[in-house]
Amino acid sequence: MKTNIEKTIKILEKHFNYKERTTLNRMRKQKKSNKNAFKILIACLLSLRAKDETTDKISRRLFEIADTPQKILKLPIKKLEKIIFSTGHYHKKARVLKSVSKELIKRFHSKVPSTKEKLMSIKGVGQKTSNIVLNFAFDKEFIPVDTHCHRIPNRLGWFKTKNAEQTEKQLMKILPKKYWKEFNGIFVLFGRTICVPISPFCSKCPVRRYCKRVDVKKNR
Ligand code: SF4
């Protein structure tokens, strides 16, 4: 089983070049000196239910105007909403961006904390966001699990889980640590292009020989 998991990851790693990966994954690959935990946190909050191209474009535009908690807080809410409008749920996201910035200033000297406990104590920061920040900004061994990272290992037959939280626990048990950092970037891209939620493209899947296609009723 473990060998098949390693083989699957290795094939997918080659197939999905990191340059094509999501905005957040590209931010992770920046040099340490250029990495900015605040920008990664804000881009992650903007990315929820948004297309990757939109997250990329809007987060760049926002950071030209406001790239610190203080600057976000100073932006009038209407202006902030206008900037982030196309990421969707802009009323809610603008409020979250403001409150997260406020908490960072008040409780963490304007710095993004680097522990799970502290990150999760910030209102608006959940399990996936905190794992993304810990992994992408601080190089810590956490596996961010979104809908693709949950769906695909279940289809592959690695385990049977009901939600992202259970999946994260299982992945931590079966996935060799050397793949933890790359896992999210690879599987998000795989889930958007080939192993899509409805009718996956099994005929052109590079790992079909290792897949049990659990609960895949229709495929192309
Ligand atoms: S064979 Fe089909 S279900 Fe299995 S991983 Fe590939 S695309 Fe997904």
C-alpha cells in the first residue's frame, strides 16, 4: 500500500509542475527572505471559494495598496470591499480581513503567529487556513486539506473518511513526511484538472493503475 502511495505521488509530482500550482503554493516557493506570512494568510482568506486566477489578481492588487495589518485596518470598508469584490463573499471577507488584522495588531504585535494553537485562536482562521500558513509561510509539517485533498485519496482507496479533518489525520499516518509540503499543491491541481468532482477524466489519468475508483460512478 505504502509503495503505491509513493508511486502515485511521484507520478503526480512530475505531472504537475510547481509553476502551474496555485497562487498560495507559488507564494510558498518564494525565497525565505521574500516570504511574507501576512500576505499568505490574507491571500488564503481571499481564496476561499474563489478561482485561483482571481485570488492571484486580487491579492496582488490589494497588497499594492495594503500589505500590513495596519494598512488593511485603515482602508475604508467600502474601498476594501470594492477591491476584493470579484473573489466573492466580499462583505464577509472584508469583515474577516479587518478583524484578523485587528487581532494581529492587538494580540500578536502585528505578526502572524507560527503555532497552530495561536493561529486557530484568531476569529476567522480555521483548520485549513492555519495549516496553509504553518506549512507555506513557516515551513512546518502540516497538511492543508481542502475538498480535492479529501476527495481524491478516498477515490484512490487510501482510506475511507467522512470529512477533511479525518482525512488530515489519516494522511498524517500514511503519507511519508517528505511529501507533506507538496501534497496540497499537487492534489489541488490534480482535482481541478483531471480528478474533478463530477465525472473525473480517468481515461487520461496518470495514476489510474493505482486507483481503486471508490464511489466513482461515472467517469470520462
Ligand atoms: S483514475 Fe479516475 S478516480 Fe482515480 S485518481 Fe484518476 S481520475 Fe481520479
